[in-house]
Amino acid sequence: MDLQLQGKVAVVTGASKGIGLAIVHELAGEGMAVVAGARTVGPLADLDGVTGVEVDLAAPDGPAALVAEAVRRHGRVDLLVNNVGRAPLRTDGFLAVSDADFQASLEINFFSMLRATRAAVADMLPRGEGTIVNVASVNAFFEPDGGVIDYGAAKAAVVNLAKSLSQELGPKGIRINSVSPGPVETELWLGPNGVAATAARLSGVTPEEARAQIVAGMGGIPSGRFTRPEEVAALVAMLASPRTANVTGAQVVIDGGLIKTT
């Protein structure tokens, strides 16, 4: 299927690994010019159609600077993908999660999205067209425990803001949607300092056993596996495509059936 993205300009945040890097590959493969922002850009080097931009997206001026670089290089932004995020595992309960912890989570997970969206919308409005896709999380509405309490609150804000903006921006030709993955095969879950490894160290089991215990505590994944980054990327590309031109304000879940309610 031709997604009709050839020649369009995309900005991707948190683009150097995991879901973000998979999104960069997917969009570039569809013929888009991709401006990809991250703190380290080594993995983005030498990718056809991709410009890596070293930027701190948690800094107040970071997201706008990334969007400005895309406009400087290509004259416009057709697609913004708000992917950057971080989910520290909280193991000592609510009272151990400080204001500073919540603030840090909001800065990288919510305010980076808010600031990038503000900058991209300012570019899109004069043309009366544009698309924004946020990578949120099932933790925006599903919290089996408090292990990522601040991350979940920040992602809930992302989804809520997108829904609100869809009402204002829809009549002006700009669409905004969110993709909410469940567990994904990335360093966040499977890396040496990821959720499974951290839980394993605390409980005295192997990372594989910890992973199985965590998934069981969530109610199990009917598909029997985590989502792959490239599967999330494919969904982002579909929502970016003119073929889904009447989809806005939506939250699309990709979780292998983890969430059991409608």
C-alpha cells in the first residue's frame, strides 16, 4: 500500500533507539525526509534521507530548536512524531516518589510533547495542513501497580492534550493522534537497567522470571509476546498517512491483547 508520504518532511523526537529509531527507519523507507532529534545521534548517521540533530528535548528550548532545524533545512514540517520518553521504575511506593521525580517525568514525557507540538503547529497553520502522532503508553490509563506512577500520569496528560487539540486543530486541517503501546521489545523493558532486570535484582530471580511475573501480574498478554518496535512504527506511519485523513483525536492501542476492557 502506498501511504502517500513520499517527499514529505517529518520530525521525530527520541529518535536514536528503540521505538524512535524504528519510526525513523519506517518513515525514511516511505520516502520522507526525516529530521531526527536525540541526545546522541550516532545510530542515525549515514541513514538515507535522515538528518540527526543532537538536542536535549527535556530542555525548555530543545523541542522548538529541533522543529526550527527541520524548517530551516526543508522549509516546512508535515509530520511531527512525539516519541521521546522515559519511565524510571519506582520500587519504594508513592511516598518515595518526590516532586522532583514527577517534575522530571513531566518534562521529558509531557512538556517535550507540548513544546514540540506548539512549534510544529505554528509552522503547519499557515498551510492549513499537518499531522502529529504521539507515542503514549497503555500506562496512560492502565496502572496495574505504582511502578511507573509518574510516567503514567505524564502519558495520560499527553493523550488528554491530544484529544483537546484535535477539537481545535481539526477544522484547521491538522490531525493529532496517539499510539499507546503495551510492553515493547526495547531497552526500557529488556535492557540491563530495564524494568525486567531491575525487578529481577530486587526479587532475586532471573530477568526472564521477573518479566514473566510482571506480565502475569498485568493479566497476561494473549498474543504471547511483547510488541516489536517496528510494529509500533508501522502504526505511526499509517496514522501519518493521508489514507487515514479522517482519523483525529484517537488513541490506538497496540498491546497484544493486554488490556481486557473496551
